[in-house]
Amino acid sequence: METHKDQFFAKNSKLSIEFSKYVLEHPEIDELLTDETIVIFLPEFDTELGEFNLKIAKEIENQGGKLLYVRVKEMMDEVPTRLIGVEIDAGDGAWVVADV
């Protein structure tokens, strides 16, 4: 049975993936990220997740952790992939074409 904590983890994982893409397109943000920095997402579209993340942030901060808060106003619906016409060869010469 999936708990709220599991759901929050899944939502934060999605935000993390999208934020990674965002950072690739905005390299100036990469300068704010260090090995010690922990990114805390504050999604305005999901107040329950934001409150959960703030609780976690306070715990990390109390332990001396360095935080970077990222407020997200909205997130577009998921797009399965932006890749088109993908073919895959596992090394046996049998190219597999993915259905789209």
C-alpha cells in the first residue's frame, strides 16, 4: 500500500527530473548547486507536498544542511517523450522500432 510519504517521494522525483532539464537550459543556475546543497521544491500547485517539503527542510536546516529552495508555480502535463523515430539495437543487428 502506497503511503503519503511514497506519493511525496514520487512527486519530488518528477520535480527533480524536470528541474534537471531546466538547469540544463539555464546553466547559470548550476552555479548555485554544490555537492552539499539540497534542493527543496515548493510547488504552488501542490500545497500538501510543499508543506511536507518545508518540514523536511527545517530538519535538514537544524542539522546544518545547506538548502536551495525552488518555488514552482505550475508544471505542464506529462509528455511521454519528445523523441521521435527511435530505433534500438542491442548489438545483435536486430533493430527494434518503438511504436509511438
